[in-house]
Amino acid sequence: MLNTWPTVPPTAAPAPVGHAEGVSNDEFRAAMSRLADGVVLVTALEPPLDPDDPGAPRGEDVGMTATAFLSVSLDPPLVLVSVREGSRMDDLLDEQPLWAVSVLSESQRHIAGRFAMKGRVSDRLLFADIPCERGEISGAPLVSGALATLECRTEQRVTAGDHTLVIGRVLTARVPSAEGGPLVYFRGRYRHLA
């Protein structure tokens, strides 16, 4: 039998790496802004400068607002957070395997905004007036009044474009507050469910 499929000429060169042809950063950003995301505060305690010296200064608390956070697996319990490659949080989570997540409520918009701003002041000042408790395993700050809190240990790090996907095993999960709704990020703004 004779092949009747049309002949397709070979392509001259492979497609360029990066954005698909015709998709700009602005178009991609606008399209993804239509996806509503929950808002969390990811925190970790920086290790002391000299762990062998009990008199050495304790490490600083570090925090980052994230909307790219999701559940990955129930057994084992795994979550994923996306952090900008080379950011302070990315560097810290590369050396500190223990971290925490506070799922922010609609009344905690000021916390999300504070830890998301560019050119921000030191993390010590950012945490100064936010009521927190220490995670019993991670030692990281957990925001009081959050809808839920998790403590995690990094299982895997995956480089994806200009971000690092940090997959963590959940070591503790608590629901300290049933009050209020979630803080949501949609079309470039923090919102709450109506």
C-alpha cells in the first residue's frame, strides 16, 4: 500500500528556549493573574553563625509571602512552595531544611503585603509587631491567628526557570483558627471571598 500522508518538510532550527513564540512576559503575567491563589507566609530560622559556640548570636527569622503553594501528596504528606531563585529565602532553604508555613486569613493582608514588598527592611523589623509562636520542630515563626500552620522539612529542590520548587514533608499540621476566610490573591491584588 502506498503512503498517502503529505510530506512535511524538516524544520530549519529548533524553537528558541524560553517563552513560546508570541508570548510576552506581560501576556503571560496577565493570563496567570486570572488564577486565584491562597496566600501564605513561609518562614525559617536562620542557623546561628557559629553552631559550635553557644555564645554566638542566634540566627535571624526570615519570612516571605507566597501564593505559589500547594499540596503535593497525602501519603507521605508533601507540600510545594515556589521561591525566586537566588532570593534570600531560596538561599536559606538551601542550607536550612526546616521551615514553616502560616496560611493567612483575610484579616492578615498587612502581613502578606509587608513580607512581599521589594526593597524591604530587615526581617527582624518585619516580625517586630506580628504575634507569632515558635514551631516546636522548625523553630520558625508561626503567625498567631493564621487559618492553618505547617512545619516542613525539605525533601527535594527542583530548579524551574527563574524559580526553585521546594518540596517539603509536613511534620506538623495545625488548624489553630476557624475564624474568618482565607486571604486570596487575584488579578494582582489581595482579596477575600465574598
